[in-house]
Amino acid sequence: MPFNQKNDIFNRSIWDDDIDPKKFYKSYDIANYAPKKSKGFDHWDYAYRNASWHLTDAVGERSMSEDGKSEGFTHFYSLNSPGPPQQLSITDSAQATKRVKKASLSFGAGAVGICQVDRRWIYTHNYNRKDNAEQKLDLPKSLTHAIVLIIPMDHHLSKTFPSALGGAATGIGYGIGLNAAVTLAQFITNLGYEAIASLNDTALSIPMAIAAGLGEYGRHGLLITPKFGPNVRIAKVFTDMPLNVDHPVEFGVKEFCNICRKCADSCPVKAITQGEPQDEPPNISSLKGIKKWTINAEKCFKFWVGMNTDCAICIRVCPYNKDYSKWWNRMGIRIAGSPLRRFMLWLDGFLKFSERIKADHWWK
């Protein structure tokens, strides 16, 4: 069943009195940050986290006071300059696909895949954060393909989750995603085709990334990629350019998550299920009509509010959260997808991969 963006937990916190954000959003203005005695929550940490979000906020909310749009989060980006009067003729879609992927990687993506636009994943409505209005989302039917970009987050920084410092991993990821998606959309526009850059807006990113062959779905409700684990952000570009599509991949995530409970065990508010995939979501902030592991977004966000930063413990403790530039970690992901997965799970705990790094250690 298609999803109304008004019901995602961040938008609900604006219109739904049961989801009180308190000072969560205000803390992203450094004038309102609230330091704590806990390591990772001092002035240095909030200054760094808020700086990491500055470009994404400045660009995406440049007209918020006038039209209520948060581009990249409630509406797609409107930064493209007009293209040329003549469209490039493409006779070889395979060659065009290869060039688009190369450009995507050069613009900052860590991985890229292409899928056909499945209308089930397009939001039914946009949400206006100024007047709380919802407007039917009408993505042009001409935009038949989506280029999905995986943006890896800083692995070492993510090991400090949860902290204000660790929140910078998210902000930096969105900043890179903004640049990669908008620049790629302009590249395609320059060739004479339509292109719309998008982050969290317009459509559900995870099922599109799965369709584009970029990863599998994990127990913690996140995309797990074979190159970066779950420590990623996702951006996308919708286009009418003739491109070849990729296909879903399987590398053992479902089987591993069936025996692993690290994210569920580590979640402070038990927002991650210990059980089997479920048919019905726990509340209106999750998609209906598909059987999957579903996070209780209300519990999750309320914990964020209590900390005044994002949590992401589930990313830190996930056995797939590794530095895959190291050969032994690449070997580990192969073992995790094999009948030896229980050994891999034991080894992950024995070597204490999921332990939190102190903020002072990161700064040093």
C-alpha cells in the first residue's frame, strides 16, 4: 500500500501531539544546543554535528519560510538549470548506463544501481511543514527509471554512536548525497533528458535500492549493502533517460538476521523486533501491505528526542558494519552468507567489533 509522507515519524512530530520533538530540532541551531556531561555531547561535538548538516539545511530549506518545503526531505530538489534545446540521441543504452554509473561514482556515490520506477514506492502525498497541508504527489509518468546512489558514512565516526559527535556521520552523509544527486541530475539534464534529484523525499528509498541490486533488508529495518554494510545513506535521481536496469541481489542477509539479534538486543527502547517478519506495522509511521521486520518508529524517535541527537546503535552493533577496505572483513561477509554464519556471529562478539569508541578517542 503506498505511503503518505505526512505519516513518517519526523513529519508526524510536527503535526501529531503524541510525538513531541521537544528540543530535538532546536538543538540543530547551535544557539540552542544543550551540552551534557556524557562524552560525545559537549560543545565541540554539537558544533561538529551541526556544521555537518549546514549545507543540506541551507540548500533544502532556503524557501521554507515562504512555501514550507524542505527539499530533500519533503520535496525533491529544484536546483537544476535548464538543459539544451537538443537532446542527445542514445542508441546504446548499455554504454549510456556505464557512463551514468561512472559519473555517479565520481560525484561521490560509493555504489550505484538502476531500477524501473515502481509506483508502489512513490509517496501518495508531499507534506508541507509550514501549514501542515498534504498535497498529492504527481511524479511525471515520463520518469521511468531511478538511479539509486549509496552514500557510505564515515565508519570510524559511526563507532561513536550514540552521541552528538556520531550524528555528524549522518549529516556528512546527507551532504555528500545532496551533491551527488543534484550534480548527477544536472549532468543528465545537460544531455537533454529529464532528471529529478531526491534524498528522503518523493519515494521510499530502501525498496528502490533493493530493486537496483544494492543490498538486502535487515532486521533493523535498514538496507545492508555488500560494500558498506548498513552504514549508508541513500539518494536517488528519477529520469526518462534510456538506461539498463539492475536486479536484486542476495548474499545471505536474511539468513544471518534470522539468527542474529544484536540490533534488537542493543536497542535501549526495544524498537526492533526479536521475532519473525510481521504483516501489520506497529503504527502509522510504517508501510502496510508487506511482510517484513518493522521498526517501531515511535519508540525509536522518542529515544532520539531524549538524547537530542540520532541514535544509530543498531548500525554500530550490526555485524555487517565493518570497514570493507580490509580483506579480512570482506572475507567475513562471505562467511556470514555461508553455512558458517553462526561462527561469524560468534567471532564478531569475541573480537568486540560492536564496542563503542569514545568521543575523545575519535578526536585524538
